[in-house]
Amino acid sequence: MAADAEALAHYRRALTAYTRAFGDRWDPFQRAVLERKMGEALFRQGNHQQAIEYLQRALAYLGSPFPTSRWGVRLAVAREFVQQIGHRLLPGLSPKSKVGQVDPAVKEWINIYEVMGWMDFFMDQERFLLDSIKVLNVAERSGFPFGTLRGSAGVGIICDAIGMFCFAEHYHRQAVALAEQIQHPAGIGVAYLGMGLHELYLGQWGETNVIHLRRAAEAYWEMGDLREWGLITSLLRQLFLWRGDFVHSLELCQELIRIGRDGSDPQLWAWGLQGSGAVWQRTGSLDEAMACLQKAIELYKAIPNYMEQADASGELGLCYLRQGSLKKALAVLEEANQLIATHGLKGYMVNPSRNVLAEVYLVEAERAEEPERAAWMRKAKRICRAALKESKTFRGGLPYAMRLQGRYEWLRGRPKAARKWWQRSVALAEELRAHYDLGMVCLEMGQRLGERVRLEQAEAIFAEIGADLDLARTRELLGGER
């Protein structure tokens, strides 16, 4: 990161010198390259808004300005989709991807869009879709396999985020095949990142998922691309968290924090803090969790990174809920859900704030008297439905959403319907090996249905994974016999 700061200073002096020497006669391609390099340095410093401005100027110098309005982006996406459908239906009309000479301007153009994509995924997913599909179409037309690889992985990632998993798998497999053919670390990194993320969405959380993500992380580490390495490491720590492996998750978080601090990279630091907060929340160290999450949210706001901000806010809201601070929880969660709506965010990272807001509404409903209770139940009904719908694009969020739907039915006086939802939650959590979620639904069933065997199951799970706060609560319900 120090090198990026020094490089940026040199680039700015070069920009001044070139402008003074050549004025309007400066070659647009050379100007675009310099603008891209400056944007890339700003990206690695965590200054995303300014980085985007430099990258968009670079595109303009290449004669391909980026759309400036929301509808301009959408129209451009529609045009690119038509072209992509044509490539799929009539492959003979576009050149076959093969290694060969590619126009340097095309390579530079694809480099610019790739850097933009790393930011747009977290800030504006419609722009990310345009970034990815334009790269794919241009690369396919130009016979540029490395660009085709990048574009395929990007289109696959956005297909996963909106639940089009069959299409996503096609593009991810195409990216992996090209990566294995080309054998370039950057290609291997992005291809296996896409495949690993695809498996995360589908709930395929076994060792294959770990292997794919680690291969991607090792490829980027080999290249010295710490931001890309950090994203994949953050996905790995999330995977271990969902599986109830808090020890390995926390180890990765501490590594992210160390490298982020040493390198003055706010994004890596924020990923580590957020992950640490999620672990501390589950193990019962709520004060430590809230300190980590609040700092992470501050960093995400400054970058900006709306997707991760919403994710971290969901975890913070859950901390407040577990403390009994319902007003604070509501304020944080409603702000996060407004952020999701404003920016049209999709994907697994928006799931926690939906689920936790549903739980807060249900807790308020259970505590309230009429007519306030009815009002809370109406809110809970709406958000529970939204949480279930959102979780259909991310199976990992479904056990929690199903548990809450069961509680909603229980509070309506429909115990049979509640039991069905809880049983579905148990079955899916067992399939996913989501140990913490399994413990939580067993605790809920044991408490509300009076099933001691479920409480004993929850006790065993919480003891094994180190969820001390939930373990203490379970043992209290068991009568303090443990």
C-alpha cells in the first residue's frame, strides 16, 4: 500500500509533466493507461469513489465513455445481453477464442473494466453486470481468451446473486476451463473465486469449496494482489463461520486485520474486523463484537462498500438484540435495509439484515400488548416473507429464515405449522453442516415445544463449537443440571 501511495504521487507528477509537454496533442491511449494506473492505485488504497472517476476518464480517452445515468446503464446492459445471446445461439458469427495478437487498446479497455468490477460489485451491481458482460462480449469478438475468462467469471457471479444458478454454472465452468488452459495466476484466481462463490450460494460447503477458494487465494497471493486475496480470505472465514468452525474463522480474520493495518488497506482491515465481530457475537463476547463491527461499518462507509456495510449492520443489529437493546437494533437494521433498497443490492451479504430485522419484529410482537402486538406481527409477516424470498438465492440463509417463520406461526397460535417450519430448518441445517444454525433451531424447538431432547442436542452443538452465551441459555432451560 505504501508502494501504491508512492506510485500515485509519481503518476500525478507524470500527468502534470505530460500535460505541460504535449497539451492537447497527448496520445489518448497513453493518457488512458495513466488514468487507469492512477485509478488502480486509488482502488488499492480503498478510495473507491475517486478510483471510479479516474477509470471512467480512461474509458472516455479510449473512445468508449461509461454511461452516466441509471437508464443509460440499463440500456447498455440490454444491448450487451442481446449480443451475448447471439454469441451463444450463433457462435460461428463471432471469432473463436484463441491465443493470438490482441489490440493493446482492447487489453487496456478490459483491464479498466476489471478494476471497476472489483468496486462496482459492492457499490452498484447494475454497473457490475455491465462491466462483466461488456468484457465478455468484447473478449469473445476479439479472440482474447484471458478476457473471455474474466468476463465469464463476472457474468457467473452476477447470475448467482440473482439466483440464476444454471446460467451461473455454465459461465463458471467456462472460466475454469480457460484458466486451466491458460495457466496464468490471475486467471486461476478469478475463475476459482467465481466457482467458490457459486458453491457458497448453493450451500455446497464441503472440502471442494474450501479447495477452490484456497486455490484462488494462493494464486492472488503469488501475484501480490492483496485486495483480491483479501476478498477470498474473507469468503473462507465466512465459510468456516457458517460451518461453526469459529477457531479457523477467527485465525483468518486476525490475518486480514494484521495485513490491512500494516498495509493501510481499509478494505482488508474492515473484512477482518467484520469477521471477528461475527465470531465474537456467536461466542457471546458481545462488547468485543460490537466494537469490531462498529469500526468495520465506519470503514465501509468511507470506502464506500454498501454491500459489506449492510452485512456488518445485520451482525451489529443481532448484537443489540442479544443485549436487549431493541431500539438500537431497529435503528441499525432499518438503515441497512434502506441501504439495500436504495442501491438495489442482491446476494448473500444482504441476507443477515433481513433475517435479524424479522427477529427483532417478532421479539417486539411477543413482548407487546394489543393493539401494538398486531402492528408488530404485520411487520414481522412482511419481513419474514422477504427474508424467505431473499434466502432462495442463498441456501445458507434459509435455516435462519425458516426458524423465524416457525416462530411467526407459533405466535399466531399455529403450533403445527411452526413445527413444520422448524423441522425444515433442522433438515437443511444438517444438510449444509451449518452447526450454529442447527443449534439455534434445536434451542427454539426445545424451548417452545418442551422437547428436552432438542435442548440436549443444542447443548451438545454449542459446547462443541464454543457458543458460550447460547450454551449457558440452553443449560438454564435444562434446569441447570450441567
